Amino acid sequence: MAQSLACLLAHVVFSTKHRQPIITDDVRNELHAYIGSSSIVETVNENSRDVS
């Protein structure tokens, strides 16, 4: 039986509107933790669909 595998890597860049420095220091660490966590991956997986 044939098998097909794929590995998709994505580089995502975030920015604020007009590159305004609106992310304050008291929120920055929590924001970075959220972005680096699996919760974003889970959200993307929930919103993706099987196209096979």
C-alpha cells in the first residue's frame, strides 16, 4: 500500500496596526507564552478542514 506524507511548516509574522508599540510590558510575557503554546495550533486545527 502506498503512503503519502507531508510536513508543512509556517513562518508567521505578527505586527500591530501602523507598527504602534501598543503591547505593554505587563502583557508581553503572557502574549509570548500564548503564541508559543499549543493553543494556537489547536485553534488552527479546529478551523482547518480535511481536503482529501
